[in-house]
Amino acid sequence: MSEQYDFVAIGDIVIDAFIQLNKDAADVSQDMDTGRQTLHMPFGNKLPYDDVVVINAVGNSPNAAVSANRLGLKTALVASLGQDRNGKDCLEALRTEGVHTDYVKLYEGKMTNYHYVLRYGPERTILIKHEKFPYTLPDFQVPPRYLYFSSIGEHGLPFHFEIAKYVKEHDTKLVFQPGTFQIKLGYEALKEVYEATEIFFCNLEEAQEILGTEEQHVPTLLRKFKELGPKLPVITDGPHGAYVVDENDQAWHMPMYPDPADPVDRTGAGDSFASTFTAAIILGKSPAEALTWGPVNSMSVVQYIGAQEGLLTQAELNQYLADKPAEYEAKMID
């Protein structure tokens, strides 16, 4: 393990069981003002489903690791699994994808995280349960070029400071894509992490929650994050595209890459965008160029069930860029 990794992802790993609900039988309402849909499941009822697809070794960080590996980076994952059949299946899936598992630990007496994803068309509700694994950084013999840190459990707060300390003391850059627990903590509780971050990702609503603001102007939010530490903050805004403020304080906007068909499943769209942008930076692209890469992989991922099947190789991604519509380009904005 004396080789240097380009991209080491850190975060929880799970198995997702995607349960396709029967659209005729499912009770779903829609808010006419917001468009938000709600699934209703009265107690005592039997709710039919059409099929189930089980996908191993997923989660924000495993998804990012698979994405980076397909794009040509030397990639590893730091994660914990139970010493059970599910854990062994996850290890096999990672190795099949070419992700190095040197830093994946199996714990006897623990159960591998297993989630149930209730699908209604491209929308989904996820039933989650996380095992309490210990969090600790491995002994990297050679510091990785980039650490990609994302969702972990609520008991892992001290681990954040261990990571921040490591990147400050080594020639390693930190990418931070906060999960639900980390977003709820806000900025103050994770001040040391934000100060140590090179590239940061969240969506518009998450940015407002983290910063405790109702500000809608995305470049203003990005510059607020820059003041907290991240050198390249990136914010996505669903159908309105994605934004970055580069090292020269120039804001850029990128529209979505057009979908070839209606989305099948939106799981993993954010992971694919963030990991692809990061991979582009590692491969020497400018922030504006990296911003053109991310939406292409997101477009591809949502055409499949799960977060990994649609992830592109670099050659495939470059072909989409070669065939892009004229309006698909990064533009400078104020």
C-alpha cells in the first residue's frame, strides 16, 4: 500500500434495495404550489409493488469512488462493513469496479447497512438504518492527492476534526460533500472542516440551511462559502444548473445537460456531479471546464436505477461533450 491514490473517498457504505411501487395502487398526492409529492401509506393496508432491484456498495462516497475510477483515477474507499454476507457482497462489487479496498474494514458482530428505497417513477423515499461503526483514518503510507469526504453517522463528529487535521498536516486536498447530518450541524460545528476544504459541494437549499440564510442569489452564497474556507465552492440548483466561484472570484454558471429521455431514478445525481467535477480538477481541468463535466454524468446516471450503473468512462463523457448542444457551455456571471 505504498502507492499514491489520486482519490480516496471516505463515508458510509450501504446496500440499496429499490422497490418499485405499483403506480396504480400507490396513494400519492401533490402540492399544487410547490409540486412536491407525498406518498401515503395507511396502517393495515397492503401496498403492491412491481419489482425489487438490490444494488451493493452504494452511498455518497462509494458512488464517488466508482465514478472517479471509471474516469481514470487511481481510487480507494475508506468505509466499514459488517462481517456478514452483505459485507462480502459489497467488497466483491467494489473490487469488480476496480476500487481499491485496502482501507475497507469488516467488523465481526456488526451488520452491513441496508436501505429500502421506495420508488414511484423517478421519485423515491428511502428507509434508512445505519450501524454504529467506529470512524478512524487509516495509516496512509503515502498521502492521497485528494480526500473526498461525505455522509457519515451522527456519532462521527470527532472524525471530522481528525480529517481536517490530517489535510492541514499533509500534502492532501479535501473535498467536502456534506450529508444530511453534516448539513444539519451547520457551519459553526464544522468550522475546522470548512477551513480545510479545497472543493465544496451542496445544493441551493442545503447552502441556505448551512449558512442560516434565505439568500437566493447563488454567486452571493458561493462567496459566503469562500469566506469560510473552501477555495472552490460549488452549488447545484436542480433544473437551473450549477454554479462555481473560481480562485479569481469569478462566478460561472452551467445549465443542465439535456436528458435523452425522462429520468428513471434520480438517486446519485448529486454524487455523480460532485465526483465528476472533482475528477476533472484532478485531471488538470479549470473550474469552468470541470463545470461542463459534472452535468453530463448526472444526466447519464438518472437514466438507470441506482447511483452507479449509468456512470460514464472518460471516453464516453468526452463523446457527450463532443455532441453537446450549442447552448451547453459555462458562462461567466456576476
